[in-house]
Amino acid sequence: MLHIVNKSPYERNSLASCLGHAQKGGAVLLTEDAVYGATRGNLVEGAIRKALEELPVYALGPDLEARGMQANVIEGVQVVDFGGFVDLVAEHRTSQSWL
């Protein structure tokens, strides 16, 4: 399952909830303000690093760039473009958006 999160970890607990439920074999994609969660020094960095031990975590590059965060991405988080977003959706049988 592809888990898609778009809310900032500073305003909602969507990302933390997602990471608590995502299982091995799935993947997490951070978009919009959720990309703050893919950067070093944020409040869920430890949870992201732990999740990376079990499943891939992706961040949408254009959203990182729009927020000036592309240089602060946590090691292991994979940055994808819009084509990569489409590929992830096509690759996974199901997806869930965390609001």
C-alpha cells in the first residue's frame, strides 16, 4: 500500500499516525507541507528514520523546492518528481491518503 501524507507534522498528527500503521512492503510518500517531515531536525525525524528501516519513504521534490527544503532531506528519503509520484501510484495496488 502507498501511504500519501500531505499535512505538516507541525499542524496535524497525520504523518505520525501513518508511520504507526504503515507495514513492511508498503511505502510512504510525503507531499505538500508533509515534506517538512522528510527534513533533518523536525519533530518526527526519529520516526522517519525508524520507518526507513522497514519501508521506503519518498518526498515530492517540487514541494521540497517550493519550501526551500531540498538541501535538508534526511538521508535515505528518496526524492521523486511528479512522474515518480505517478509511478508509485501505479506500482502499488492500493493507496491511502492521510488527512
